[in-house]
Amino acid sequence: MRYLLILLSSFFIATSCVKDKPQNTVQPEVKLTTAKKVYIINEGNYGSGSSSISLFDTGNNQVIEDFFKTQNNLALGDVAQSLNYFNSNFYCIVNNSNKIVVCNSQFKKIAQINGLTSPRYILPITNQKAYVSDLYANAISVVDLNSNTKIAAIPCYGKTEQMSLIYNKAFVTNTDKNYIYIVNTLTDIIADSINVGINAGSLGLDKNAKLWVLSTGKTTSSILAKLSRLNPVTNQIEFSVSFNTNDAPTNLCFNKTKDTLYFLNYGIYRMAITDATLPTNALVEKGNKNFYGLGINPNDFTIYAADALDYIQKSNIYIYTINGVEKLNFKAGLISNGFYFE
């Protein structure tokens, strides 16, 4: 994706930096390179309308902390939850504003999808249709991507979260239930469910087209977290392992070659898909950080982690090498929760 010169006559930008260098260099103009970009989703404080999308340019290590506002002279809304890119459009899911903001490849707003209760993630099913998970709707919304309208709802009680598509099946996590739900994408009807344990919120496909699901469990009820591998053809669990008491793993994601998974459990953990047991030592120790978001760059294996600090200050973003060595850090927006990689 190529970007033109962005004029910021009255907007100050904090550049990213190699650690221990100043982070507040004022630049009246920033020219983005043609290198791959990383978009950082910043929730903002609930009810304050302070959500934003930060842009990190891997070609020159520069960051624009509120790229959406820079491009649109408009606030994004209240609680940015996730970001996806499909058919040359960005879809910014803004949870507490009950909407999805649609932007073109230059991040200019071109449409808005309304009629949603508390949207979380969007999953394109075809060039025309997408599913949207929801916190409070007790349903998965069906969206027409041509008209940018909600056209139907698939009843699904509980808080639905991340989703994955394979073999005309949409696998939908649900943090309220013990089950991951399977939607037949040809009929838009829930066809099956699989018991993976309470509080499943993140998932992903490995290089063998096997689906991994991370269930955080419920520490207040002494229900242990679980990591499960599913066969999406048979809908059967092939592998499952429980975490220790007081563990609260989240943010499951995969590396470029889909043979290694990562997750947060206070620190950052790594595990090969062939491992029979959970890792006992963190790749990156928590230390004094409050890790809140995690992503693995599919272009170069680098690890991106967001430290939400005290949820009042702007988040710190850390980039680590494949071996967990800190490479770079910079500021993003308030309460950074995830990443979208070009």
C-alpha cells in the first residue's frame, strides 16, 4: 500500500525510537515509506470517546498516534475493539459506539455500519457477506459488505468473540459458555458446538489447518484455563491441556509459518504446535509491564506487545525479536489491545 505525503500542519507526532532515545520529537510533516505498516488498535477509556488507531511504519520506525483522526479530522468513537482489512477496505469495530467504521486503503472514512449492539470482531465470509460477533446482542450479526448494512442475526446466547473460517464453517468463540459454536456459512445457522471449556475468546489455524482455541477459564470458580486443538473437518478435539491454578492465558496468535503459537499469561509465552505440554517459562517475563495486547508480525516473525500501563497513560508498544530480545519501543494511544499487520 502506498501512501502520499500526510500534511500535519497543526498535529504533532511522536516518533517511535530505539529504546533509551527521546520519544517526543516534533515533526510538522511525516512522509511514510512504502514498507509494510502496522496498525495498533487503542481502546481508549470507556465512555470517553478516546479510542484511536495508531500507525507504525516499519520502513522508518515512525508512528502516528491517531492516524484515523489525522486522515479524517474526526474522532473514531468509543472503545475501538478490533480492525480488519478486506476487499481494499478497513473495518474499524468500535464497540461502545455500536458501529463499524469503513475506511478505504488510505484510511479515509467511506461508510458506517450501524444497527449493532456491542460489536467485537468482523469475519468476512464471502466478498459480500461478513459475520460480526457481539458482547450483548446474544446473536452474531450478518452484514452485507456491499451496502454496509446489517441484514440478519444468528441467535447465539452469550458474549461472542473471535471467529475463524474454514470449510464453509465459521468457528465462533463465546466467553460466557463452555462451547465454541460452528455456523454453517451457506445457511447462516449454528450447526454444531464443541466443549472447549469456559471463557474461550481467541483462536487460530495452524499450518496443518487445525484449529487451536484458548479458553481462559474462571479463576473465581477454580475452573482451569485450557488450550485445545480441534479438527475442523470432524469437529473433534484432538488435543487438550489444562493450565495451572491462577493462570489466565489470553491473546492466542501464530507466527508467520503457523507452526508456533504465542499467548499472554502475564508474560509472553511460546509453544510449538508439536509440543505435548505447555511451556513452563516465559519467553518474555512480565516484569513491571501490564501486557494487554499481543501480535506476531507475519512478515518477519517479530513479536509486538502492548503494555497498557495504568490504563490512563498512553500505552507502550514493545517489539521483540523471535528470541524475545527487545528491539524497539514507542508510544501508541490509550489502552492498546491489538494489532493489524499489512
